[in-house]
Amino acid sequence: MRNNLLLLGCCLVLGLLCSCKEDPQPKPRALLRLEYPRPAYRLMDAPCPFEFEYNQMAVAGLREGCDMVLDYRPMNGSVYLTYKPVEGNLRELLSDAQKLSYQHVVKADNIVEQPYVNEQERVYGMFYEVRGDAASQSQFYVTDSTRHFVTGSVYFYAKPNYDSILPAASYLQQDIRRIMETIRWK
């Protein structure tokens, strides 16, 4: 009996010595590091009164009239482009484009406006960067003020979670800027 108690005491002391490690700590939550290929651009020369450069990663589709969708399947998102002729309705078109951007103010943390002017090509517009859990993180409009008006916006096919979609949103933001900056009127 005495041997059993001695053996039990030794096991307890040995167990206490072996278990003197740091308390277990929960691991921090981690997000996947998403990397996308370097963009390669090509000219979109559809039967429309404008042309632009777009990322070859996107699958381009012409919709009704000169409305287009650039589908980024690996990112589960798309860039939507809409063309409208200016027929004495420039003020209304500008108002509608601005309203569309500010509809996201309810969910957005911030909306940054960046004017765009290319005097040489007669392209004038505004780029909107929407920060936060809004449905669209980037939007723009461009016009020549007399005949043409184009709007563009980025949408993802997922519930908006700014932290999760930030890598893809940043990538598409560069692409939508490239579209806006390379638009040429025919």
C-alpha cells in the first residue's frame, strides 16, 4: 500500500512538472491572401460610338444597345457599362449617375469623388470610390458633354463584406479606372 501511495505521489509530481507550459491561446482569425494575375489589356472595339481598353481576364458581353458586362468569373464579380446618347438631357444623365453613386451612402463608410478630365480626347467625368459594405465599391461616369454618356460600376455576386472582398475590389477598381481613362469617342 505504501508503495502504491509513493508511486501515485511520483506520478502526480511528474504530471505537474510536465504540464507547466503556457496557457493555450486561441489563434487569430486569418483571411486568405488573394493574388490576381498582372492585368493585360485589350481594346474593346464593339459596334458602339466609343471604345476602351479592358482586362483580358474579363469575359466581355454586349447587352442591349451598347450596354456591356465584363464578367470576372474568378472574382465572382462584374463591371457593368451603360451607354446613353446625350440629347439635350445631360443634366438629367448627370443627376442620375450621381444619385446611383450616393444610393450606397447608407451602407458606405465613405464615398470619395475624383474628377477626371481629358481635354485632348474630350472625356470628362467623375470616379467614385465607395468604402464600406456597399453593393458597389467603384463607379464612374464620363461624357463629352454634347453627344455621349457612359456609366460604369463594379458589383460582386456575394453579400458585401468590405474586408473580405477588398483584394478583388482593389483589383477591379484599377480596371474600372483603366476603362474610364481609355474611353475614346468614335
